[in-house]
Amino acid sequence: MKKLGFVLLVSIFIFAIMDIGVAQNTEVQLSKKEYQSANWEYFNRCGGCHGMLRKGATGPALTPDKMKPIGTEKLTKTIFDGTEGGMPGWGAGVNVYTMEDARRLAKYIQMEPVTPPEFNMKDIKATWKLQVPADKRPTKPMHNRNWENFFAVILRDAGKIAIIDGDTKEVVSVQDSGFAVHTLRYSKSGRYLYTIGRDAKATLVDLWMDPIQTIAEVKTGLDARSIESSKYKGRKGDYIDKLAVVGNYWPPSYVILDGLTLEPLKIVSTRSYTYDTQEYHIEPRVASIVASHSDPEWVINVKETGLILLVDYSDIKNLKVTQIESERFLHDGGWDKSKRYFLVAANMRDKIVAVDTKTKKLAAIVETGVKPHPGRGANFKDPEYGWVYATPHLGEAAVALVCTKPKGGNAENLWKVVRKLKVAGDGGLFVKTHPKSRHLWVDHTLSKDVDAQRSVTVYDIKNLGAEPKILKLADRGRIVHMEYNKDGDEVWISVWDKQGEIIVFDDKTLTEKARINDQRLVTPTGKFNVYNTRLDIY
């Protein structure tokens, strides 16, 4: 009966959106089939930036009052060709849409948005599946592979995750996941892999089993982007592998789960007032989450309200939450070198926000450039300025270096942009280095320049004033996301298209070592090494 209730809930939503299509004025009419197709495309490609209710965030609001005056033809061209502000051309650039697809979406965004259904604990529990109970799992690795050097690779459009052996470059396993997985995380022990799809389906994979197996799954809502485990062990308790948390886009909330089974334990709404204008917001989405290593705490970033929540998970029955006012609209981020400060992009405001998790207060807000997009960012020691945190940008061809620990204690450089490095193109999504490396790698995935899309820029950290190397890596698709192996001497890079492959580079010589080709590697995007990810090395 629980599953039936969940199916009924989703069915009501689907029928509601289907029945709208023909009820519009003649200028923007869609059939039921066309409307259903456009609705699916919107929620899976557009909603992340423009909002489930189309009220805007990283991208502008797409409500009828704003869209109808623009008109179908101009909107179609914008969707197909992209914008200067960082949206890719879904036709001309990404090659996902035909002109007719773009026109269908152009009509869709001129229609009234439909509010999707809520999703309560009863609905979540109806989706929870525990395939292997904790007491039935092995107590040690059942294979001889170097599992700490595994890479979990998002196969975005396939709704799957590939596990690749970093030593042998062999695809060890392919596991089903939610659709269009946005990120992956590991438990602090490294044994468990947590995934979260855009459809809010979370999965738990046991890397010690032979064969590797998905052991639990749950759906926490209708749209989600972030997942994290509990990493603290100290005088306040041992929470390693004990808890997990999912950040939902819809309904706007975070959901605390049992870390070993994904059993849902608690839902917390994020609906509240914006920090600046004090206006109530119905759709404040959780953009990213990181786990503290020094406290039983998650840092949860709420996009639309500009609030950063420090959630103490040591007693979830009596939850303690410190609310920090920062900036809108919060997106992705990561720790500084010390793991005391968390830095996150407020990319619509062209800023990086820094929070001090020791004092539980805002440390700084730094303007870095047009739409910063750090991913998790990159930490290294600038030879002139000391420790810095690096972020690329969607809207300009530059990497900003924000000083997090000045050389010689020079306080005037703290939380300042001390360098802006020019790269081969705008549209940068990720930047990467490693403590054992002297290189800084930058992609330009969403650039409008095709050569930039298929290239990376590589800087010598010891000589940042020198010209960087531009490495063209492919003659198809887009290059996205760099990840180091456990030893820090290899860089893995995705060729993002349906053919899909992973390029492995020698980090010291900047020469190609291998290409991992497998017909199962459909649209590979993010890759996450077990050792580096569980310890937050970036």
C-alpha cells in the first residue's frame, strides 16, 4: 500500500502537467505529449539553474510574465545557441536539442508553472529498499584490488555509476543509480559509496563486496543534488559511517538517513526568509553539503535564501542548527587547506563566501569574477602569496586565487583575490591539483569556443607567471572534470559524450598514459577517487 501511495502521488503530478498543454492561448499551445516531453527536459536540464518553479537562481526567472514578451522565436534561438552569461547552447553547443526541441521548450516556459507535490516521510519510506542488511556484509574486503584507488565515474545520461580500478584501468563494475547523478561521496572509512540522482534517488554501494553491489536505495523527494556522510570521530562520539544526509531541491529540505542502510530518519524543511530582503521563499534548495572532520557537523548551503546551516548531527532528535547569513545564490564549494574554513560560490552575485566552522561565523565574502564555479575548488601554496583556494568561472576565462593563509602572516592579503590566471576559455566548471603535484588543471566545458571545450589549461604552480600549457584532448564531445589518483601522479579526465572515454595523464610529464574505452561509459562526467574524496584532498 505504501508503494501504491507513492505511485499515486507521482501519477497525480504527471496527469496535472499533461492536462495543461492544450489549455493555453493559441500562441503557445502544446499537445499533451509535447508538454510532457518539455516538462521532462525542463526538470532534468534546466531546473537546476532556473528553479523547479521557474523563479530563477543561477539563471534568471522563466515565468510567463517575463517570457511571453520575448516571444517564441527569440526564446528558441536563445535555448539553441546559449547565452553570454554561461548557459550552454543546447543545440549549437551541447548538441542535445534540435531546433524543434528548443522551440517546444520556448513555448513551455511561456506557460504557467505547475507546483509539484510534496514528499513526506511516508512517501520516502515507501521507496526505501535494503538489499543487504549490515550484519550480512563482509567484515573485510572480499577481493584483492586496491579499493582505495578505485574511481567512481558518473555515467550521467545512462543513470549508472562505473567503478574503475585505478591501478589496472579496468571497469570493475557498473551499478544502477538515480538519473543524471550530480555528485558522489564516500563514507569516511572509504568502504561505502553514496550517490544521488537528479530524481532524488540515493544509492549505497559496498566496495568491499565481490562482486561490488548496491546494498540500499531510497528516494528522498522529486529532485536532489547533494549527498554526504558523517565523518567525525572524537571526544563527542564516533560517527564514521553512521549517518548520511541528502540535500533536496524539491521539496526544499534535507533528509537525514542511516549511513549503513539509508533508512530515512528525519526531514528538515529549508523554507524560510531570504537573508537580505527578508522575503519568504517557497523554494530554497540545498545546493551542496560537506562534512566536518573536527565536529559532528554538516555544512549545508541553501541556494535561494543565502543561508549556510551548520547542522550538529550528534543528536538528531534535538537538532542544533547554526544559521549563518552569507550571500545568494549559493552553489558548490569545498574546504580550504586547513579544513577549518568552508568556501562556497554565490555565483549569481559573482562572489565566494568563506565560513569559519570553528567560530561558527562568516569569515569573508570575496568578489572573484563572473559566476565562479569552483566545484570543490583547489588548494595549493602560491610561491608569492601563501596558501590559496582556486575557482574557475562560468562567465569569464579566468581562475581566481583567493588567499586563505597569507605568506609571512601578511594579513592584508587574507580573503583577497591575489591572482587571476587567464585560461583558454570561459565556461569553466572544475579546477584540480594535489598536494604531490606542481600543476593546476582547469577545464572550460561550457565555453562557446569548440577548441576550448575540448581542451584543458595547465599551470605550473611553482611558476604562475609563465604561460600555461593548453592541451587539446579530443576532437569530439566536451572535456570535463579532472581527478587525481591516490598517489597524486595521474590525472583522469572525462570526454563527455555518448561514446564516452576517460583519458589518463601523467601529471609530471603532462603526457597521455592511457585511454579507458568501454561501451558502458555513456556520457561520463565526474570521477571521484576513494582516497582523495573521503579525506577531502583537492
